[in-house]
Amino acid sequence: MAITNMKLDKISRSRKTPGGKTIKIAKEKKAGHAICAVCGVKLMGVPKGKVNSISKLSKTQRRPQRPYAGVLCSNCSRNLFKSKIRVDGKTQSVDQTDLRLLKFLKSMKKK
Ligand SMILES: [Zn+2]
């Protein structure tokens, strides 16, 4: 899709060249925080930045060292592990688990 002048105004700033022409330079997009897939809370221990800068970090610096780190926050993953154990131990049925965690619970069962 072509960028219209109105769109360019929102994402750019104008600057004069040495030749006297006024040109528009597109601004760089800022990267946002990584958020939890279930509750939307900002994830701790996950660096903020573009993929290019994060890929230069070591693997241990990119996210915490536990299952579903970088996807779920600590509270949601704790609830997920609890419900996984309860479902496996048959003290809780799958219907009683949180609907938002059901997708992750099913992905754990495959492994
Ligand atoms: Zn969460």
C-alpha cells in the first residue's frame, strides 16, 4: 500500500537538504514492552527493543529460564502449572480450569 501525504505527516518530520529542498524523513518505530498473553501485564526480565537488538543478546538475557517465559507472566504460569498438576492428579477437571489458560494446558499435554 502506498504511503499518502497525510500518513507521512504523522510518521515523519521534515528537514531541509543542503540544496534547499524540504524532504520528509520517516521516524523510527519505537518497540513496546513484551506483555503477558493471558492478563496483559508487562513481562519482567524481558528486554525492550527491536528484534535486531534483542537477537544480539545471549539466550539467557532474552527471557527468564522457565517454561512459557517470555509468553506468560509469573502469576499466570504459576496458575498454569498448578492446574496442570491438578488435572493430571484428577483432583480437578479440565472444565474447571481458567478458559484463558486452556490453550496452554492443551499444548502442555502434547509433549
Ligand atoms: Zn499474566
